[in-house]
Amino acid sequence: MAGLDFEKPIVELEKKIQELKNFISEKKIDLSSEVKRLEDKLEHLKKDTYSNISAWQRVQLSRHPQRPYTLDYIGLLMSDFIELHGDRLFSDDLAIISGFAKLDKQKIAVIGHQKGRDTKENLKRNFGCAHPEGYRKALRVMHMAERFDLPVVIFIDTPGAYPGIGAEERGQSQAIAENLREMILIATPIVSVVIGEGGSGGALGVGVADRVCVLENSYYSVISPEGCAAILWKDGSKAPHAAEVLKLTGEDLLKLGVIDEIIPEPLGGAHRNPKETSENLKNTLLKNLKELKSFSKEELLKLRYSKFRDMGIVA
């Protein structure tokens, strides 16, 4: 498994252990005690490394190329997924997935950013950066969910909305602003989860929800660390410092009241055990959906409004 810079000692030790296991298998030699010693060393190294990671290192983990994406979680968590396409105005934006599915036999609407695994797919998905038609498609599905009295689950994973000329010409800022306004008023439970990157208005455009959760190694921020560093210090190398001052990790966001819950990941990140991560995610979704279903539509909208209205108040 490919590792990030700060993970290199872990990756190297994992490689040594695998090579030793292959050697044992080939030569039929009993070196189980040596394997056990190295595995114990690996476990300690992982705990030391991942229990002290910085905000910038969490940002790096949120962008890991093997990290599960929206379609991965849909496949792991849900059944009977039916994808819906198009915004009924311009085209279908493949950077956003939307449709209907079942979560533990409960019918839901599901929406999420989708990145690609290779260059070809990333170009097709636009690196998870949605155009205005993507946000309009998402809103169309949310209105359908409201009409059929279905809860909405949203997976956020984008560095930001697409900033190209075409997107601006077709009303990028207006599409995001309309989503912010409409999502406050949609009378059905909405749970959003940042599963990777939660960058800028691109994330917030589908982020207005009754419950906002983040996976442990995700970030949620008004701007990317690189963008912040470029604006404030005119120096991209200041991105690690920007990540610290932006307060974009789950722990910081929970203290600030921006999110409601941090969903734990396996040691080393979601990509190391997608099945365990999806189980944690499923439990969180079911718990929150159950709580939200106990409110009337009027109570739901009032609480959602108050939730966002109260943000930013300093005692």
C-alpha cells in the first residue's frame, strides 16, 4: 500500500514483514517469533505515528488516493441503489452522484461528491469539483426526497466547486446560494458526512443538514490550506501552518460547534479498512436518522435554522 511521507517508516516495516512471510513460505522455515516481534513493533509504530498527527497530515490522509469515495460507501452500506442523472437545465455533472437506495432496509435519497481513481476517471469526474448543474441535480433529488418523505444522506468529498469560466457563466455562485437557501427549508431529515475533503462553498453547497458529521481523518474548511497560504502569505509552502490556523480538523470543528459528531476510522485511515469504516459510518447514520425521525417537520426546520443561525456566536 502506498504511503504518505510521514508514513514511510510504517510502509517500509510492512514491506519487510511481507517479505519475511514470503521467505518463510518459500523456504518452509519457522521464523514466527521474528514475525511476531516485527508485527508488535509495527503496531507500536502505528500508534505513535497516528496518535500525534498534525492538521496538515490529516489533510493529507483525507486526500489519500486509496481512500473510499461515495460510490464505495454506497456499495458497502446500501442496497438497491438507483442513480438519477441530470439537472433538467443543462447536463449531467458526474462529479456528483445522486439517487435513491436502501440503508438497512430504510429507503433514502443519497447524494455525494465522486472523485476518480486514475487520470481518465478524474477527468470524467472533474476531480470531485462540481459544476452548477451538479448542485442543481443534488437539489432536484432533495426536493424529490421531500415529496416522497424520504431522509437524505449526503457524502461530502471535494476540494471545492469548479472555478472555471463555463461554470461561472452557468451560475456557479447562484447554484450554491440557492442550495444554501433551499436546504434550510427542505422538510425532511438531512444528514451530511464529510468523508474526505470538505473544501469551501463546494462542500457547503450540499452541507446544510440537521446533522453534520466528519470522518476522523477528514477536513472541513472555508478554503484549502494551499489556497489560504497563497492568499495570506503568497507562499504555498506555508500550507501546513495554514492547516493549523484554519481549525479544520474534526476536533476543532466539534469545539466550534460547526459539526455534530466525529466518526472514528481504523488506525491509519479509512483506506486501511474500508469495511470497518463503513460499519462506523452506518451506525452513525442510522442513529442520527432515528433521532431526526422523532421530530415533526415544523420542529425539524426550526432546529435546523437555529443550528446554523447560532454558529459563530462568541460568549
